[in-house]
Amino acid sequence: MSTAANIVVAIVALLHIYFLVLEMFLWDKPFGMRAFGNTKEKAAMTKVLAANQGLYNGFLAAGLIWGLTLGPAGTAIKVFFLSCVLIAGIFGAATASRKILYVQALPAAVGLLLLLL
């Protein structure tokens, strides 16, 4: 297992912890509304949905961290969770914002590539 792959997996996990914080705790705060381009009204109407989405991002991060703690025995777990992140990123880019392709899907694809080399 290459060090580079594990670094990218860790970065993807940290990104998803950041997404969790944005979506669960900062969604209707000025920083969160700027990050997602929301108005106060839209943020208020979608706060519960965003918190749910944030929780899922936390589970993705937890899975990646779990895979990292297992060392080489965690490769399959890292591949699974990076695949989930990649698919979610592609879906998000197709349905919500193209930016998600670069922020979420691309790092996951790089991590998968490094793991599989």
C-alpha cells in the first residue's frame, strides 16, 4: 500500500468531515450559506435535509478512516468507500453542481487509482 494512496484517502476523509460540519452545523449560518449559495429562507427550508446529507458524509469519512486504521487489511474497505464517494460525486455533479465533480469525485478517483496501482 503506497503512502500516497493513504494520504489521498485521509484527505478525502477530512473533506467529508468538513462537509459534515458545513451541512449539519453551518448550513444556515453565514459561512454555510455562502459555501452553498443559499439564501436565509432556502437554508431554513432545507436545514433538516442538509443535516441528513451531512450525516451520510460523516459515515463515508468514518469508513475511510476505518480502512486506514486496518493498514493493508483495509484496502477493500477503502476501495468500497472511495467508490461510494466517487459515485455520489458523479451523481451530485449531474444533479446539483458541476463543482462537486472536482471537490468530491476527483479526489476519490485519484485515491482509487493510487490504491489499485
